[in-house]
Amino acid sequence: MDTFIHSVRSCETRLMAVALGLVLGTGVFLARPVAAQCIDHSNDPAGCQPSTFDTPIGQMPSVRVGATGELDPFSSEADARTGFSRLENELHLFRNFEHLHWVLTVPSEKDPATGGWRGGDLDGGGDARGMGIAGNCLYVGHRNGAGVVRGVNILRIQPDPVASPPVMVGEIPAMVVGNEGFDDRELRALLYTTSGGQDRMILVRNAGTRTIGRLETYQIDIDTCLPTGQSETYDFNGPSHEFFLWLDPANPNRVVVYMAMFAGGGLPDPADPALRIPDAIAMAVTDEDTGDMLATPRILAGFSLQEVGGPPINERPDPTGLFADGRFADFSQVEDRSGAAGNNQNRQNNMLHSLTVSDDGERVYVAGGNAGFYVLNSEGVAHARDADLVAGTAGCHQRSTIVLVNGVVDASKLADLANDCLHMVVSDDPGLQALLASDAADAAKASRYLVLMTRSRVDVHPPFSSLPTGIHSAVFVPGRPAQIRNNAAERPAHVWLSDENGGCPLMHARMVSVESEATPVIVGAFAIPDNQMQECLDQANTEPSGEPRRRVPQQNHNPTVFANLVFTSWYGHGLRVIDISNPYTPREVGHAITLPHGVTRTYPVFKDGLIYWADSDTGLHVGRYTGPRREELPGPGSGTYEGNATSPHR
């Protein structure tokens, strides 16, 4: 009889048949085929995919190894690289990914007591932090701290970036107070052409300590990648956090920083003791007429959720554990392998953590920590001149209208919210505006407003415990506008959210529909196996050799999003690639987890078809995605794409 073998399109699976007979002398093959593990009858480019990769933490060394992959603090760099590469292959830590380069940003040092190596990227002891790329220039900052004052590494991407790794060409000195180096948390670089035809490159640096936040802008020489000028240092008078770098499509001279004041918002404003520092601050860093770097950044507008009726910062529960919006699930009765109790949240930060800005500048998508996700109308900033915003003559209120005083909403001020330069989109709703203009009682207006404003935030906290952050990042899905009525601006249909926390259970990622901007809703989610409570509790706390291992954080963090693919840093679970072609059913199509076991933290940055990311423990990595839909990604000559800056840029 004839044997028919059906070809099946599959990335990682193959049609398998199990023979139940023997080949007889007559040539007859007595066999019964068994159903394949995965048969894809659809036209999905991704086809069949294996389950989401379960990070083999117990088999992954978090410190230096030798050429055979065994722990060895005395090994040479060459042997350590050989051993890590061998383990990455054996443990299947890369799927649909090529690991092209590993650039060390923190060298190892000899331990005088033992003679072994320690404290460097090869030892899992590095401290890479923010990363920025523009043109052929790449910048990596460092965490720093007491007695640690590493400057910003300046690297140059080589003409053949596949064959050759980026090369160190200089350094920008660390910011320092006393003996404490500032954490270079965020770096963004931008190459743009002014209206006069001049090419300009700037690097924006956000650094600080737990109580200080400062911003500096550098004019960069495009050819050498070295600074040629520096702005004054702007002090936020509180800890600034993450920021978005927006290039105005209507004015190529105009670059605006949108700064999130996580932990800094709500502090007294030294410029006016009667006010508080806003949660979000928009500030100009270039001259809107010439495109040159400003000597001093200029504050354009601010927004504060609490001022407009949002939940209080650092909210505490009542004696029974009940918060204003509910109760957190309590897992404190269980312990992980190290004896740490499961999560039980005793406060809500309700602080704005990060934000992204639409290409036209008219919308800000806010990751609001434990206050959830929401959308701001930023048309007042997008369409005004910087000079008018600074002078207060732009036709909108520079700061949020204060409608909540001592826990009571002043209904007479609610209609003014829509005139704030930055305001929640719910305030634009025609039904709400009609109610506020009516002769309804103030109590009815305030009650209705609070319901709609609260509903306009996707807030899963509580019941999900999520400290220290909550909703960490909110990045809109580009190229797929909402198919709704009156969407001439082609606003996106969906936003991808990451949720950062420590402990067990770990949080996951979510897909949110913003087809109705004022009533966003979760429509999909993505998680890894360790997001399950039992897997989280059972994570290994020893090296493969059995000795205690250093603790590696596990949080979901920063995504760079394309129309059908999300590339997201997931701390100790590496870089994950997620197919979102169907936003209701995200699924993993690739991953890259480097060794020694570290913390993949930065927004992945795409440059000429390659992916760059900084690992907080192991330095700079360069790779290339080879999986399904790779042809949809920007290739050579297409510019630079990242999750926290207007993309593409040069």
C-alpha cells in the first residue's frame, strides 16, 4: 500500500507517526499514523506554536561560568562566553531569535580575597540602566548609587552591525551629589532635521536618586556621537521617573518631553506652595523656531489625577483592609522556597508611572500605577506654541483645574476640566458636558462625574496586588485604527499594558480596547507560566550546582509594539515576542533569555532590522528576530523604533 505523508506548516512542531507494526519481507508497512501534535488548518502566518516558554530558572546560572557551563568565578572572558553560549543552546533560551552580540558595559574586578572575578556583566553583577539610540549613536546609563559613579557609555554602531558589535567611543560623566552617583534611569536620543534643513541630534537624560530627579539635554555630534553642548540641569524637586520624547509632526523644530513624576507628583511645588507638583509634566527641550537645543527646558503644561477627582496618592486601607475601591487578595499565608510570604498589599500608590504620546500629539496613554490606565486629551499642547503655553496665553489652563478639595468635589469647576491643556478624555463627552451645563443639582453633577471618571480608568488594583508599581507601561498599537464612527484622526483601537510587581503572584500583560476612549476595557491578556501562583512560589532559589543563587527580579516591564507583534522586556524572563494579530488571544512566538540570568529591563529598540536591549545585570545585547511576521518589522534603512519615543526616527 502507499504511504501518504501530509506536509504540515509548523514552526516548532512536526507531523509524527508511530509505527505499530514491522516492515515485512513483502515490503508491506503495517502502520497506523497517530494524530500530529499540532496541525494548523488556518492561514495564520504564525501557524502552530509551542506553549509559552517556561523559564528554566533552576538550570540557569546567575553568575560566571567556565567553558563547560559549570560555575567558575576564575574563568577567562572567552571561556565564560563559551560556557554561556553553550547553556543558552542546551536550555533553549533563544527561540526565533539570533543572539548576535553581547557588549560588556561593566568590567569585572578581581576579588582580593579569593582571586576570582566579581561585579561585572560576566558575573551577573552589572548595572546597565537607560538606553537611547539615534543615527549610529547608542547610549547606556548605569544604576549607580552610594560610592558608584559610572558615567553614560557612548557607543557607535558599526557599518555592518550584524558582523560587528557597537564600539565604545566615549563617556558622559555621572551626575553626583556627595559620593552618590545618580541612577541614569532613562535616556532618549533623537536625530531630526529642522525646518531650515539642518540635521540635529539630542540626547535627553533623566537621572536621580530616591528623592531627587533631574533632567539634562545634550547636543550631539552626529558623526562622533560625542556631546558638543549641554543644557542647564532641570531639578524636578522630586523623583522623576520615565518619560516620552515627542517630535511634533507639524513643526520639525519642536521636541517635547512628557515626564512621569512617579513618587514625585503630589509633593509641594516649590514654585507655589499652594500647589503640588503635577503627576505628568510636558516640557520643551528645543527651540520651536530654530530646532536648537534649549539652554533651559521650558514647562508647558501639567496634569494631576488627584486634582481632578482621582484617588489619593499613597492611599491606605481602613482597619479591616478595605480600600475606597475594594479589597486586595491576601496570599500572606503561603511562602516561597526562600520563606518569603505571598503578596498582601497594604497601600495603593495611585501614581502616574509612564506614558506614551500619539504621533499627532493629541493623545497621551497613561500607565497610572495602582490608579490604572487612562487616556488624556493633549490637543492643547499639540496645537499651541510653546511660547504661548509658557505665557499662559494658549487658550487652555496650563495646569489641572482643582476640583477635589478635602475629599469633596466642587461641581462648579467640573466644566472647566475640558479647558485644561492636559485633561482626561471623559471630560470631552458631550453627554457629561450637557449635564454640567444643565440646572441639575451640584450633588448629581459631582456623583455622575465621579462614576464616569472612575469608569474611564482600567483599574485592576484591587483585587490584584501590584507593588511597587501597578500598571507600568501603556503603549498603543500602531497601524490599526479603531473602526468606529467619527475617527478621522485614526485613533488606535488597542493599547498594550504591562503590570509590574514583585513577590507572588506576579502580574501579567493586558490588551485594552480604547475604541471608546472614555470607557476602555480589557479584551485580552498574556502571561508566562511563572505568573501562576504555584509556579511563582516554587521558583528555584539555588544555582544549577545547588548553592544559593542571587535573587533576580521577575517583573513584566517595557514593550515596543508593532501592528501585529509586541517585543517586551520581562526582567528575569528575558525578552518575549508576542503575536497580537488577534488582540483577544495574544500568544508567544519567540523569546530571548540571556545568561548569566539577569534583568531584561529597557524598551527594546529596533534599528535597521536589529534589536538592541540593555540587561540591568549583564550589559548590552543585540539580536535579530527570525520568527513569524518578521517581514513586517522595519528593516535596514527604515529608522529607529522604540516604545517611548515618536517612531520611526532617524
